[in-house]
Amino acid sequence: MSSGNRVIWHKGDDPKASFPVTPTAKVVKTTKKKGATTKKKAATTKAPAQMDYYRFKKAEWRANRPTNWPVTPPGATSTWPPNTVADLLVADTPEGDPSRPLCIGPLLWQRIDCGDVQNCRHTFWEWIQGGIDWESRFELRESPIAGIGVWTKVRWENNDILGCYTGTVVPPQFSDREAATRADGGSKYIVKMAIGPKPPRLQVRHSAAWPKADIDAEWFGNWTRFANHSCNSNAKFVPRRVGNHLVMVVQAKKRIPVGAEITVAYGKEYLDAMGTLCLCGHKDCKDRAKHKVIKAAADAKAAKAVSRVAKAATRRRR
């Protein structure tokens, strides 16, 4: 999900932040010189702050209770409205339940299988510390696909967990309203995720009826937000669990060599919603035929323009 344009290193809200930013607005600066007032336009920039955790706003969720969120049984502690983001990302389905993701503790980047044992006590904060030093394994630079991409500094094996997709956890309804009112169509850094306690009668967490949330990394997130789309991606978004905390991870689909760009498949729904064509350039790209049609039309238009210029020059010589 590329930010586009050139790399400008900026220190964001978090002390560890160092992400590329792009011009987002124009401001007018007024200066006076020898009695004359001149106005000069200058580009201002905004930077996504580096954040290796999940955040949320209570007010947004209080007014947007997800469909099928479980009703609290009499005498039990209420699970709504959520007081912390952990209330939304709780993985409280019982051991052995097919809807319970596997635990990937104790530390990110350690190839140690938790085994999903009973009373697993791994925590998100413990796990995420293993991946704080992301710049030792990845770098951000210009991508031939689009804008800024993520490139590997080390080799990764199939099924390795590369990182955690972090951001602001917002209700899907909130994202939909924002997309309808913003001129740019809303945030382009959203990944959907099943959340919350297990609803009655639902067995599969990927079910369309399971309560969902949007993880929005437009202004708060980590390096994973810069992974570009490809029809031949080498990684994927996968919901997993650390202890009792749900997480969305980027996981390798194959062996990834040093110096390769990390890519994921955004999905047809995402590309259609953004109104954009895939730019990966792979021979099996789903939009390859459309790009050929667009290129042929552009070439034909250019040929007509050249022809008009040539005819005009011939008439002038006469």
C-alpha cells in the first residue's frame, strides 16, 4: 500500500518514527521585499507516525456496535462498549475450537512454535518487541510498481512471519462514511479483520457474518503499510493470535531472497473500490489485457496528434 512519490525522511509523533512522506497541501507564504508584497506557494507535508501497536477511539465504536457482537449473558462482565483495543481484539474462543487462530508467540521473528498449549501466556507487547528493529531486515525505497515499497535485507523462508500490520482499529461503517465524504475516496491503507468474542452459532472466523473491523494505517502504522500489491505476491495478510490477542500479520508465501520487494495481494474488491488497475507488471497480471487496451488507445491518440502536426506543416509549406 504505497504512499507514492519521492522519499523524504521525517520524524513523526513516535520517537522511533522515520517514514517517507509526500506533499499533501499547498500553503501561501507572504513576503515583503522593497515595499512589494509577493506570494509564494510552498508544499507542506504530513507523515505517518511509526506505531508498533493498535489504537482505537472509544467514541467511534460506542456508536457503531458490530452486527452479531455477542450479547453478554446475565451476571457476566459486559463486553460492550469496549474500554480498550484489547476488548475488540480478544481471542477468547476455547482451545480446540476451529475458529481459534494458532498462537505465534513468544517473539516476532523467532521460529518457535507455541503449540497453542492450554493457558498460553504469551502477550502482544512481548511478541512485538522481537520485531522493533525492522530496519535491520527491511528497507523502504522507490518501487517500480508504485511509490515506495518494502525491500528485504535478509532471506525469508516460506511461512515466516515478516511483521505485524498495525494501525487504528476503526468500525467498517466509519471507514465507509469517510470514503463517501473524502474527495480522495478515503484511506488506502485498510486491512479488514474479524474481531471480538465468538458469536453464537458461528464456527468459522472468516465467515462474512463474523464482526469485523478495519485496521487503518494511513497516519499511524509501521513498515508493513508500504507493501505494494502484486498478482504474483510473495507474502499475504493472515489473522493470527498472540496469547489472547488477535493480530494481523504479513506472512511469507514462498522463499524470499535478499533484495526482493515484499508484495501482497490486495484483492479484487480493494482494487475495484479504489478504482485503480494493478500496476505489478507480471505476465499473469489480472489487468494486463486492460493495460494493453489503454496503451493501444494512447498510442493511437499520439499517432493522430503527430499526423495532424505533419498535415499542418505541409499546408504551411504550400
